[in-house]
Amino acid sequence: MQIEEMQALLGKKIVKAYLLGMSVIEITRAMQKYKINCVHSVLRNAGHIRAVTYTEFLTSYGVHKKLAAALDRRGCCFARWCLGWKFDPDETADLLRELPEEANLTAAHEALRRDFPVIYFKMYGGDPPKKPLYNN
């Protein structure tokens, strides 16, 4: 199989997983990779995620320092993570500053819990994850 064919096939699988509801972080984890750059680039080039503007990239949004550090370790910024979920970074930052109601989790809180369960527990308390898939 040609390299180009393999790249196209991998790109199609990444897009399919994203369209089925997996996040950029979850797809990256499933590929047993740590940095999100490859997956994010494939989805951006396919038109499913818009590019982060320079201003968005430089803005800190005042998110929790543990979340910011976890995103940074993955080669990501808060705005890029939000765009992967199709969230507005300003609104998402405001939502994540509030303690979530367990019965009524916002989409932002659910996304944080799916992508970073250990960070979610450290930020909001509650039951820790049984067996984390990775360390944060």
C-alpha cells in the first residue's frame, strides 16, 4: 500500500471517529499518542474544526492551572481544545469556573470529564475515576 493511501485511510478513520462523537483527545488516546497535533490537523484540514486565531492562541481565558498545564502537555491550548468540541472559548471558560450540578452537567463539564477525568476530579471533587487511562 502506498504511503498516500495509508494517510488517506487514516484521515478517513479519524474523521469518522470525530463525526461519531469522539473528541480530539479521545482519538489521540485511542491511537496511543499523547500530542494532539496530528489528529487536530487532519480534522482542521478536512474542514471539521476551524483554525485557532492568533488572539485566541495567546489568550489565557483564566482557566484552572491544572487544566491549562494538562492541555499544554498535549500540545494544545484552551481555545484549540474548545474548537475541537465546537465550543466558544469565552463561554466555556465561564462555564468551567462554576461548580457543575451532577444531574445537569453542561456540555463543557462533560467534555472536561471525558477528556481529563483526573483534572475534573481535582477541580470539582466528587468520586475519583476508578482507573485513569493516563496520568494528568
